[in-house]
Amino acid sequence: MEAADYLLDIHSMLEPSPPVMICGPLDKGIRFAFDIAIPRDIVCDGGHANGTRMRDFVQFGDPGSPRNALLVECGQHWERAAEHVAWQTTWRFLRHTGAVDADLAAREIDAAEPPPQRLVRVTQAVIARTPDFRFAREFSGMEVVARKGDVIAYDGTETVLAPYDDCVLVMPVPNNVKTGLTAVRLGRIEPR
């Protein structure tokens, strides 16, 4: 890790969800995610409560360092589309960092323009406080809850409400949420 100039950490997900690029809170990470140009959703967050991700390792989390890292969540474990996201992201990453010949990368990267990206800045994590945590309806990730005060979930006798209009649900855990762990992160779409 100490020797790496660039890092791409590739993951798949237990729960069904659209792919997301997780770039961290620094401007250099946000720019890097937009340079890679896929997937559509870029999630800017301050880290993970369960421990430091490779993406946040010392030099990658230092705004003064030119070293940079991204984490891509490609989709659900067994989805064929997740493999495609991983392959395309890897080739775009290698091309952008200059690690491979540009002509070789061009042969591997889809010719079609990817959809425009959007930046979602995480504002808070919702932690399951009871074993009775449940979502108000089925969510699979990156849905936008339209209005402040709309019900997102129930945690025992407490109601979890959207804290602002156009609240994005980042990687909800609908089936395997455990008391004391993150059930969903909430974010705002920011202009680029």
C-alpha cells in the first residue's frame, strides 16, 4: 500500500443495488471518479465506521499527496452486469493512469458514451438501533426520497424520516441489517 501511486479497489455487493464509485471526501478523489467516467453514481463519503478502507489509506486520504484511490461497488455478487462494470472500470482506470497502452485500452472499453455521472455526498449514516429495523418499502439503492419528512424506515418504535428533500438512499441493507451497524447512508445530489 505504501508504494502504490494509484489504487482501484473492486467490490461486488451482497444486496441488489446499482453500481457506485466511492471516492472519499477529497476533491482529488471526486475529480478522479469523474475522470474514470463510470458508473453513473459517484458517492462522496467520509469513510466507513467498520474500519479504514484501502481507499482511505494514509497517502490516499492526504489532500496534499498526488496519490489517489477509488472503490467501485460493481453490483450484486452473482449478477453478470457486475462483471461488466468491473471490467470497464478497470480498463478506464488503467487508461487514465497511463498503466496500459491507450490503443489496447480503447479496444476493451465500450465505444458507447456512458451516461452522465452524478455526485452524491453522504450526509449521515442510519444505524440500526434495534433488531426490529425495517424499511418502509423495498429499496435497492440510489432511490431518491422526494420530500423531507417522508418515511424511510422503522427502528423499533422510532420512525426514520428523510432529513431533507431529494434524499438519496445509498446502499440500503434490507435483509441482513444487524443492530449497531449501518442500515443505509443518506446523501444529497450535488451539482458538478
